Amino acid sequence: MPAAPEVLIIGDYYHVPRQRLIDTYACRIYEDAADPAALLAEIAPSCRAIASHARVDDALMAALPNLGVIANFGVGFDLVDVAAATKRGIKVTNTPDVLNDEVADLAVGLMLATSRQMIKADAYVRTGRWISDGNMPFTQRVWGKRLGMLGMGRIGREIADRCAAFKMEIAYHTRTPKDVPYRHNPDLLALAADSDILISVVPGTPETRHIINTPVLEALGPQGVLINVGRGSAVDEQALVACLQDGRLGSAGLDVFEDEPRVTDALIAMTENVVLQPHHASATHDTRDAMGQMMIDNIAAHFAGQPLISPVN
Ligand code: A2R
């Protein structure tokens, strides 16, 4: 019986599929190595796959000449240098679709929590202010409001469909119009100006970096709500802080940040109009398991010489 193929595990992901991977293949764990360079040198002849939830750069690929596939845990694959992989003939896979509903649920929850100030309201009860100060000041309505979606892909569509049930008026901005029952706006600035709530669910690419900037935030306006469940890099966080601080933007609900897991002190200090989540929109047991399984299935397909399930290059 030939030895199981060697898989390099990089980054932290759900322990259940991770263990399944370890039980199935000969795996080495990058983070466990006292001397990562020595580990790479040792597995260089045999390592044919990386299962990753961390940065995979060209130098790492260069150290593993027999690498055939980088299976990324997550739909967003911005941590993998796909151009370098393609140049080296290495396939990259991701985990699309299995997380759409989960992320959409959290996006809607974040929209409600931010607009209706649910975290602040929770504290209002717990700290006794309901008794000392009387009823909490009123909040902003969600149903029937104008929703702008930045991104209308697999996840964006699920978010929009949920928001349609909230009787919201929905429009979206993408580079190309989609076959959806919502109005396409080719101009993000105009979309922001026409929206009460803007939800961002675009990938982290050079093109989307800081696509939500001061003009977009100002267009959303003093009553506007920004929700980001895509990538932190899509929002100019400094501009966001400035706009929130001086009232040019109303509030924000964020699951993703520019420098995760570090979140700027200014955002942490804003408890009145900002709701923060630890990049966990897809993080339920079921969905993280499904994502892990998809990553494993891609590796298995590669080893079996079969078509990959979700190639990105
Ligand atoms: O622009 P299009 O027509 O390719 O539409 C895509 C849109 N998008 C952009 N919209 C405006 N300006 C851009 N520069 C830009 N780049 C991409 O984002 C499409 O509507 C959407 C991405 O959809 P999917 O590829 O189906 O991704 P999915 O599964 O919805 O996930 C979105 C992202 C992931 O890449 C992770 O970063 C995060 O959510 O979990």
C-alpha cells in the first residue's frame, strides 16, 4: 500500500474537518514546526497539497516543488497568491456556496442589531438604566428602508432575498449587471446616496480595496448604516472612523476589518453606533464543517486525478 500523500496544514480552522484530514492523509502542521524552514525542506519531496486558512505566498510554493493544489478554507482566497500559483501550475480551490445562507443570516442580524441598537439596548437593561433613566431613546427602522448592496454574488443574492422579506427597496452595485430582480446601479457613489443601508459583500481584491471611502460614506450620510460582511479591505477604516466620529455617517456593523484580529481602538470605543463581530459570519458548527469537507473533497479529487470541485484558477 503506497504511503498516504503528504498534506501541509497551514492556519487555524474548524477542528472537526481538520481531524478528518489528519485521519485521512499524512499531514504535517506548519504552525507546530519549531523550525518551519526545516519542515518545508523535509516534506519538499512528498508534499502535494496545502490545506490552508492562512497566507500562502510564492516563497512557500517555491519551497514545495511537488505541490499540486492549495485548498483554501473559505470562499475568499485573497490570502493565497493565485497569480503565483497559476504561474507554477498549482491549482487553487475555495469553498463557495456552502456558507451563503450562514453569512446572509449574520448580515441581516448585524443590520438589525446596528439599526435597532440591540447591543446598546442589552446593556441598557443589564446596567439598570431602564430603571434609572426610563425608556431608551428610539432607534432606526429597518423594514421598508432603501438597501444598497455592494456585491450581488452567491452571498449577496441570499442577503438581498432575505431583505426583500423585510419589504426593503433593493438596488446593487457590481461591475456587471446580474440576473436578479433588483435594480443595478453602475455607480457606487450614486447607490450610496440612494441608500439608507449599504451592505458590502465583495471579495478582497486590489480593485475593491477602499472602494468604500470618504465620498461613499458621506453619500450614505448622517443617518446611513454601513454593514460589512465581505472583506475588511473594502472599507477605508480610517475614513470610516472619521465619518462616524463627526457624524457624517450614522452607524456601522462590521464583521470584517482591515487588520484582523486587531480592531482599531477608535472603533472599539464607539459603543453607541458601532456593532462589532469577530469575522464569524460563517462560523457555525454545520457550516464550518461543510467548508472543511469541501476543502478535503478538493484535495481528494486532486489526488484521484479527478476534476476539482471548486477551482479558482
Ligand atoms: O463585479 P462583478 O460583476 O464581478 O460582481 C461581483 C462583485 N464584485 C465587485 N463589485 C463591484 N466592484 C468590484 N471591483 C467588484 N469585484 C467583485 O462581488 C459579485 O457580485 C460579488 C462577488 O460574488 P461571488 O464571487 O459570488 O462571491 P461570494 O461567494 O458572494 O463571496 C463574496 C465575498 C468572498 O470573496 C469573501 O471575501 C467574503 O464574501 O466571504
